[in-house]
Amino acid sequence: MTANQSETESLIELIEAELQSLHKGRAIQSSDLRQRVGKHLLELADAEPANLREALKVQLNGCAAQLPADLRLAVTASLALSGQAKEMPHLDQRVQWLSEQLGREFRTGKRRVREAERLLAEQIAGELQRRRSQILAGPQGWYLAEVRALLRLDTPVPESIQHRRIVATRDDLREVMAWVDVPSNNGGTGPALSAEVLHGGRLVRREQPFGNRYQYIVQLPAPLQAGQEHEYALIARVADDKPMSSRYLLTPEYRCDTLDLKIRFHPDRPPQWVRRLAGETVRMYEQPRKTGDLLVPDAAGEVHAQFSDLVMYLGYGIQWQP
């Protein structure tokens, strides 16, 4: 098995597990759908929370359309996508309904569901890989292979150091853009930032397209050709006395493969709690909330979180209560 085949098989298994988790209870008709949908199905839906259910139904039905008729019916039943199935609050009820439609026993219906969800996972994996290949060749000309970030809250002013490893997707790539959002906790204007490139390029201009968004254009030392990698580092510091938000997130706007994040808290100002935040929308993280995915600072006052295969426009990072 080649590396690409192994990667595809792993992706299929992860999606299949997400489908099996989703099909419980009311499935796609669940009131807590956002909390139940895995990151790959979120990537498939590619929708804001208010449109998630309908967008996911459209995408699932589109992928299921490639399956034989009896397996399409099995997917409709297991995921409560339409018709009578969507009115049934329990998976066993839907499997019984499927068995009756097929003229088979209940256990046969369960086997059809397993087979259908496996084949559906294969279709979804193919669709996601197709989209990712388009992102790879996107107009920006690069993607993030790795971001290593350190936020220091034990310094005179908060400062963030980011090491970004990029991969060029077109020839003659000469500059890239790094973005930083610095919202405040009260929803107003966040603190101002100052920034400089530590190595790997030269900061040629700073843009602030709207209130809390800063964009830094970095000129590379030499043009990159498609497939070449390059790492540069950027440090950003709070430049005024406005308090920063009690969270540090990366919200990918281009492909991002991995994020490694550390936060070092001030020893005299330890947080009440710290939590890992993975693949959340703005509505989920805009108010600090204590969850089960908690982190405990070590003796140096540091916490550490890692993420992979980040979904664009969702938030990944660490949130805390001062």
C-alpha cells in the first residue's frame, strides 16, 4: 500500500466513524447537531451554523447519489435524511423501517446500513480530497504546512511568536500574507499591534482591512517554485493598554495542516481555567465557557495543544478565564 493509499484509507475510516456517531438518536435531525458533527463532515458541509443542517443534507445526499438504490435508502434511514425516516427518533426504528422496505430481517437491515455508510465514507473522502487539491492550487499560491506558536502573557505586554512553514503551490512565489485577529472580550475594538519578522523574510507592509484584523505582507528572501517549502517567524506585541481577548486562536483561511500552540501565563496571574478549543465557530467560543476539554498549566505556567487537518474558517486554539 502506498502512502497516498494509506492516507486515503485512514480518511475513510475517520469519516465512517463520524457517520456512525451521527446516526445515533435523531441523527441529522438532532437539535444539538453542531456538537455531534465531526470535523470531516463539517468540512463537507462548508456552512455557517445557521445553515449547517440543510447544507449537510445536500452534501450527504449528493455523495449518496453515487450508491446503488438499496444503499441510498439505507443511508436515508440511518441518517434520517428525508421522508418517514426523519420523523423517527431512534436508529433501531429507522433500521426496522429500512428492513420492511427491503423485505428483509432486521439484522439484514443493520448490515445494509454498515455497508452503505462505509461506501458513503468513501464517496465523502473522494469529495474532500478533490476540494483539498483545489485549495492546494488556490490563487494565493501557498498553504500552511505547519504553524508553531507561543503566546507569552508573562512579559510586560502580551506577545505572540509564530513560526510558519509554508509550501508554494505555484512558481515564482515572492511574498505571503500572515493575518492576526485581536478581538476584545467586550466585543469592541481590540488592542493595537506592532509586529516584526524575526527571520525568513522582510515585512514590506501592514494592512488593517477592518477593526480587529491585521495583515502582514512578508517578502520572501528568494522566489519559491511550486512544491518548495520555506519557514519564517513573526512576532506581534500588544501596542496599547487595551486588554486582549482571553483566547488565542488560529482560524485558517487557507489550507493548514498542523498547529502546535503553547501559552505561558504570568506566575502572579494564573487563569481560573484553561480549555482546548478545536474546530469551533465564533458563536461557540465568543463567550468564555468551561468545558470538559480542560488543560492544566505546568510548573512553568505553560499549557500546550496540538491540532492537525484544520478546517477552514473554524477556530483552533486555547481559551481561558482570567
